[in-house]
Amino acid sequence: MLINGRPISSEWLSENADAIVEAWYPGEQGGNAVADIVLGNINPSGKLTLSVPKFAGQIPVFYNHKTQKRRDYVETSAEPLFPFGYGLSYSNFSFSEPTIEKSTISLSESTLLQIEVSNTSTIDGTEVIQLYVNDEVSSITRPYKQLIGFQKIKIKAGEKKQISFKISPEMLGYWYENLDYKTEKGKYNLLVGNSSQNLKSVSLMIK
């Protein structure tokens, strides 16, 4: 169990411990909360709001970098120990391939992205389905992927649920050099999964 205010070097722990509970600074009821998780009274469902580096020399490390492949270090890769959006529970979940209602829309239209999430375990649980966007061609350099939505869904053991995201052009926009917020025409990749690294994609064209 980790109690800390910022990510710590935990590569050895990740290799030798069966599980890590990241409690941050949990407050006066933190002991009860952690005990409930360890004893199985509660099925955890939290996700990391940052990327955890392998060690201090790897900093900075973050998910929304500007290029698809960051340069590796001499001693190690640039990939984090635990990525943004990562988190485990006592349940196991699987994701289908995402589908999209209309693969081509105009700047005044919307479309619907759907994905089926299954609880493949024997324990009821809660999963956080995360939606990211990748803009293949833009007039300014944008993050390779950027979180634009999420849903936290309770799924019973053995149950499947169809999850829908309404996709509007405004969701895919960005602040440009003159502080104008706009969405450009072109191809976008919509990425869905349960962390910033475990994702399935579908393409959308805006004309």
C-alpha cells in the first residue's frame, strides 16, 4: 500500500508484489477505505489521473505527448511504468471492436460511437470506459492522443453492456495560435479502452 502525494519509484514493487494499492493522501477514513479494498468488501475501480514513471530519471512522462513515438532513453524506454487511465479491480473486462454510426460527417453533424464491454469474471464490478482522439493531420501540432470523454459503468458478473458516445465536431476541436477554438476538416481516429495504452480505434472523417 502506497501513501504519497506524488508518484514514487515503484518498479521493484511492480515486479515483486502481487498488487499495489495507491492510496495517495486518503484522509482520516483512509484506513477504513483501504481495509475494505484489501478484504474484498469493495471492488476498486479507480484510474490513474497521471502517468507513473519507472524511476526519477525518466521524468517527464505523460500520455498526451506530441508525436506517436517518443525517443527512448539510453537505459530504458520512454514508456511509463503505469500509464494514464490505468487501474485494476477484482473483475476482468473485455472490449469489442468499436463501431461508428456514420463514418463521415460535416461540421454541423454528430455521430454515435458504440462499443460492447463484457465482465468476463465472476465478480460484479465497475469499469471506466475512456475515449481519446488522434488528429492525423492538423495545421498545428496536436497531442498524439487526448482524452475527450469517459463513462463509469457498473457491469454484473458475466454481463455485457453496449456503451455509446455521442461524437460532435466540437469534441474534436482544439485551441489554435490565436486562441481560437475550432475543429478542422480531415481524418480523426477515435480510440476507446480502459487506459491510455489499452485502446481500440475507429476512424471518422469530417468534410
